[in-house]
Amino acid sequence: MLTVRGLTKAFGGRTVLAGLDLEVGASEVVALVGPNGIGKSTALRCILGGESTDAGEVLLGGRRLDTRVPQTRREVCAVLGDFGVLPELTVAEHLDILARGHGAGAPSAVVVAALEEARIDHVADQVPSTLSSGQAQRFALATAMVRPWELLIADEPEQRLDDAGREWLGDWLAEQAASDRAVLVACHDPEVVRRSGASVVHLDSHD
């Protein structure tokens, strides 16, 4: 589903990515691993087009991945840390807007299911600013649960989750792969990687 070939990126003469190659197929989780600052988040931004690249290509189903194309936005879901929220809307209202905007069938039921799956149904009527850090992370993940997608790209989705939350996340990622979806994550937590059944791509320093 996703093919990355020769992805190269340098900042100020320092090479961060040097010819990164990877593939993510349907029914597969792939985890980018490596120490902080090694380029995992940069790699995801380059793949999604949020960061320019110096060389390489990114293909989605054999065609160039371009998030400006409506079909690509339907197929690819990104969870990259903090995201924009409307401060006056509740958690449930945010998810409802996303579900309806992405054409989810029975959006109200989809939202209820996502709240329960992410285990944040008890804060559904709160506004995002009142959430704990762990609840906010589960809310971010819930945004991927209310919309259709074929490829999920997530940057350290285990951040701010407790031990039980990381176990849940690993199992949830594995369930997405089992439903014929593809997942690419940057991840620090070996337990999440293990529970998700991810194939591992190690990023190394090029200093």
C-alpha cells in the first residue's frame, strides 16, 4: 500500500534521513524505531508531504502520495501529536464533525463506538482543554476511529499513555492490521511494538 524509496532529508548540512526505504502492506504494522532526534518524526512528515525532501519518492498504491488529492485524504489518516480543536466544542462534538465530514455511515453510532473503544466515553461532554494528558492522547487516537481509512500514520501514539493504555494501543494497532488496514508508526515503546506485531525499521544516526 505504501512504498518509500530513497527518502533523503538534510537540515543545515546535517543528514537526518539517508535513503530511507520501507514498504507497508495491507494487514501490516510497521514501526520506525530509534533514539530521540534520530529523524522518526521527520520521516513521517516527509512521507505525508508536510516536509520537503531532498531525494526519494513516496507511493500510495503505486501512485505518488499527495495529500492535496481528495482520494488520498480519504485513504490516509494521520495522527501526529497535537491537532487543532475548537475550544467551545466537546470531545463528542469534535468526533461527530469528523465522522460526518468523512462520510461515515451512522455517525452518531460511530462516535459512541469510538468513545468506548478509546475508553473516553466518561469525558465525552468535556471540552478538550479539560482533559488529562492521557485522555487527550486517547482523544487524538479516537479521531482515527470515526473516519474511514486504509493507511494510518501515527507519530509516537503511545506518548502520555500509562502502562494499561500502551497495552491497549498495541492491541488496537494489531486489530487494525487484522482488518486489512496498513499502519506506520514512529514508536519508542517496545511493548507497543511487540503487542502490535509490527515489523521494525531502525533509523540510525548519520553524523
